[in-house]
Amino acid sequence: MFLVEDEFDEAVEAAYQSVIDLIDPSNTLTAKLDASKISALNRLGAALHEGERIDFASRNQFGKVVSLDAKRRKELIGEYKQTYSSRIEGSGELIGTTSPSDTSGQCYIELDTGKFGKISVPVDRLQLYEDFADFLNSEVRFDLLVELDLNDNFKGVLDVFEVALQDDPHADAIAEARERLDEFSRFEDGWHDGTGKAIERRAINAALDFIVGTRSLSADIRVFPIESGGILIDATLGTWEYSIEFLGSGGAEMYGVDTASESEMLPCYFENVDNVIADFVRRAEA
């Protein structure tokens, strides 16, 4: 239940009787709302969930309290507009970031939310780099005011109340791996007793994406530089010992052995880190 005072702003107060007349299903007269009153109605009850309603102080001609629930609100707004606003809360996978070269431009993070598909959420530049840039494939919780069409398809974000990384029990392990990879990024040609190429940034980024993307599997992971300029990850998953070499080209090669049965996974090449993650997860869940 909500108190009407919690959600009525000045525009709604000015339109109060017109809105009440429109909401009351017993009213046979059609209330006519101008653009400002429609906008007020669209903001009223945006946070309503299924089974919740707003009870107004006014009563209809039969003495009954006038109420508004999510279904009635959507129907009313739909008589005037093809979209309506709704407050949604949930979580989604961080699948991308957008940071324009113009420092005054708007930055975005892209989330795969499941129910509402892939959505772009505006964030400020500092938050993008500090909170999200290094955490692709992580789970992000959100609390948003969004625009939906009358079929509940997502159309855009109107306001952001909260967007943040979910608390991650693997955060310390990821931070440790990131620190180690940052150390490798400073290696120059000849870092290994006069041999060894400088470690490629693409290999470092791919290795970090792999660690973040597979963290929920709780594999025992060790990270090493390799002389060709790539990154080697040794991962223990059950009785299997895997080695994944991330190359400067952006590709990767994975091979492994089952220490219990001596079964082998022959070297397999992958064009990108997403394919490596998918194969590693499949093997873990087999």
C-alpha cells in the first residue's frame, strides 16, 4: 500500500480531480486530460508492483474508495500514449561499455537483463571506469525508471536510481589476478633473461575476461606470462588440469589432462575469449 502523498508532485496535485475522475471505474463521464496531466498520471504509480495499489482519500459517488493498481494504470495511460513509465529492479550481466572520445559525451553500460533483453544504462564517466570497465560478464543490480510500450517491451531508461556491481564472493581472487596481470603489462622485450616479447595488451584483457567470466566455477587458477607475448592460465577443475594460452592476436589455445583417468584434451584453438569461456563452462557442467 502507498500513501498518495508519497508520489503526488505539484503537477499531480493540480490535476487531482481530473485524475480521480479518470481512475474511478464507476465514473461514466470521460475525463479529458491535457499533456501536463497525462505526464503527471504517467509518473503516478510508476513504482507499483503486481498486487499493490494506491488508495486515494477521495470516494466515488457510491462511497467507495478510489484505487489505482498497476493494471488499471497501464490501461489508462494506454488510452493517451503508446508507452508508459515503470520502475524496475533486478540484475543483469554486464556485456559492454560505451565511452565516447568526447569527454562531455554520455557513457553507457550494456546489460543483458533476460526479461527486458539488452538495455543501455547511462552512467557518468568516472563510475564507468572505476566500477564497470574491468568487470565484463559480472552481475550488476539495477533500480531504474524505464519507458515500456503497451506490450511491456523496453524502450529506454528515463532515470537511474541505482546501478552497481553485485557483491561478488570472488572479488578478492579477481583483484589478485588483475594485480598480477597489471605487473605483466609492464614487461618489456627481453624480460626473460634477454628473451621474451613484451606482453600483449589483448592477451592480458582476454585472460582477465576469462577469469571474471568463469569465476563462479571456483576453479583453482594460476596466471603466468609466456615468452611469445601472451598469457598462460593453468586451471584445475575437479580432476582435470587445463592450460589456456591467450595469444597477442586475441585468440587462445586450450588443452588439458584428467589426472584420474589420464584422458587428454588435445590442443584446441579458439578465435576469441567468449568461445573459450563457453567451452570451459560446458566442460565444467558436463
